[in-house]
Amino acid sequence: MLCRPIAWPANRAAIIVKTFHFAQPVKASICARMQTVMRTSLLICGLLLSTLGSGLPPALAAERLYYIAADEVVWDYAPSYPDNPIMGEPFGFEESIYLKQRDDRIGRRYLKAVYREYTDGSFSTHKVRSPEENYLGILGPILRAEVGDTMVVHFRNNARLSIDIHPHGVFYDKSSEGAHYSTETATDPDGHEVQDMPKTGADVKPGGEYTYRWGVPERAGPGPSDPDSVAWLYHAHDHEGIDIYAGLIGAIIVTRAGRANPDGTPKDVDREFVTLFMIFDENLSPYLDANIQKFAGKPDSVAKDNEEFKESNKKHVINGLLYGNLSGLVMHRGDRVRWYVIGLGNENDIHTAHWHGNTVLHRGSRIDTVNVFPATTEVVDMRPDNVGTWLFHCHVTDHMDGGMMTRYTVTN
């Protein structure tokens, strides 16, 4: 039997069978039966190709609900104080610049606002983090989705500031952007020009609530060179240069269609870690005055323009913790471990995250250091083979001195 090539239309489910030539004469009934079988087989193949080519079948797409609040907390950048867990001895003079409370210094504890997850829309019960997620530190909850899903985030502002949520990477219309700016010039009833400021979910007042809806199309998920999951930021944006220093930052993880577990985690890894490298400049925090009044030994003695005071308020942290106080980065030898390394901040936030003891794969290249810049994310995979406790730190010398270091552990 000789067949001509099949022309595949744009809609691959609509299969058109071309004319068949038979090399030898055959009975008409046999020919008809053969053509029926071939048409049926091609139709099934076409339907399968149509489904696979479109990504996740709509019937399997999920609407993932989250209840997130901005809550005020007292954050301790170094709970181990006065002991340095990296060195196994008390902190010295250089480290104490960033940690020690004095008459005219705030110390290591600060009032901050953070994103926290609740169990339902009553916002009465916190969703307790699992032991595996305690390493997240100051970061908000991980928001997960698979390509094809929709994320619905019910937000309540329990803080004293106007706060919002702005996501990176996902699909949103203006009402779910979480950023406040003019889009065009309009005219009021009196003929005066005014700026059109659409409702975007920005500037949620204290005690207020808002619901954001974010789509997760293919372009929000992993690309051809990416592993099966990628990370995006979410953060406050109404006054971004101030709000992020309050602590309002989290991560979105999107998994490739068909490659996620029911909870949204990727199937191809055993352990995930999200790490934020950032200098939290408390001089820019909206809570600076409140922190001076609450934590400085003699608030009236504080000179906010003093350079030493300003330096003491610059916390060089990983996930909001200094000098090895970030714990929980634990894995087994041979585990498939995915690291999402995130940067945020200003021109000083150029970081080189470096792992001692093991290496990682970054888009096919073997490395042990990855660069991150403000509002960027990098995804690397590790298959640890070297058992032990190892340093994980920014390799910028000034940042290391300021406390941007911790340890991770590989067990048998």
C-alpha cells in the first residue's frame, strides 16, 4: 500500500485523509474497511496532538486560592546574639556594629511588615509553616502554580501603612497589577485635564482587603532552557523604594504544565530552597522612627544623618538573617535539589551567591557561584555528593563582612 503524505491543518484535530493508491487490485469492501480504520486512527492521533500541543488540558487547570495578610512583627536579624554560629564564639566588634543595641543605636530587632498566610478568608488563623519551610525567614509564603492555572490571592492589610501586592511574570489585567500610576490623561466634567488612575489593587488602606487574580499562561512558566520550575518575585509596590525595606517580599514558583504534583511542587526535585540576597536598609524603612523610639536606648540621642548610625541599619542578609542565623538548608546526598536565588534592592545589591563543597547546574553549565541583581531570579539544580556542613554566602567581600552568609548541610 502506498500513501501520500498527510497534510496537517492548523487545527490538528481536523484530519483530512488524502486519496490512497493500492499497488495491487483489492476488493472494494476491504479497501473501505482499511480506509475506515485509518481515518479513525488518524483522528485519535490528531486529538492527542491537539491536546499535547496546547499544554495543560483545561479540565485539569486549577484555581489556586491564597489568603495573604500584611502583618506587623518584631523581626530579629540575629536570634543567636551574642554568639556567632558561623565562628562558634561571641560576636566581635565588627559584627556588633550591626547587632548591638546602644543609646543611639537600634540593634538587631526592628519593627517590620511581612506577608503571612492564613487558612481562610476570616484571617483569624495563621497557616503554620512546615519545618521544611522555616528556612524562608522573613519571606512571605511561596505562591505556587502550574502553567494553565489561575491564582486568586485574597489580601488583607493588617499593618498601619497602605500596602499592596505586585507580582512578576504572571498574567494580570490592570485591576490586579498592584501598582499605582497614571495611564492616560482624561477630562473631568468641568473640562479640566486629570490623570486617569485605574484601580489596580495598589494602596490598600490599613484594615482593607483586596482580591488579585493572576493567570499563569505558558509565557509565565519555564522556557526551553529552563528546568521544570522557575521563580518570580512578588512584593509591595505602592512606594517600592520604601515598602520592600519594611519586609514585604515573597516568591512565586511556576511549574511546567504536566510536571507538577497536586500541591504545585515540581515532580523532578526532592528539595527546594528560595534564598533572597538583599541589603535591608532600615534607614529607608517606613518604620525607622518607630524603631528608634522602640529600640534605641535613648531615642533623643539618635542622629539619623550620622554615617555610623546609617551603616548600623544596613543589614546584609539572606532571607532576613545575618551571620549564619539562617538555618534549615538541609538535604541528603544524591537528592535532586533546586535553588531559586533572588536579588532585590538598590545599586549595592549586586550579589554572587557561592556554595562551598558542591556545584550546581545553571542552564547546562557547571558552576559554584551565581550572580543576582535587583529584581532578578536564577534557578540552579544541585545533586550534592559531598557530605558535610558547608558555607553558602555572597562572595562580595563587603557583604560577607556585613553578615551575608550562612551554612547548608548535606547528610547521608
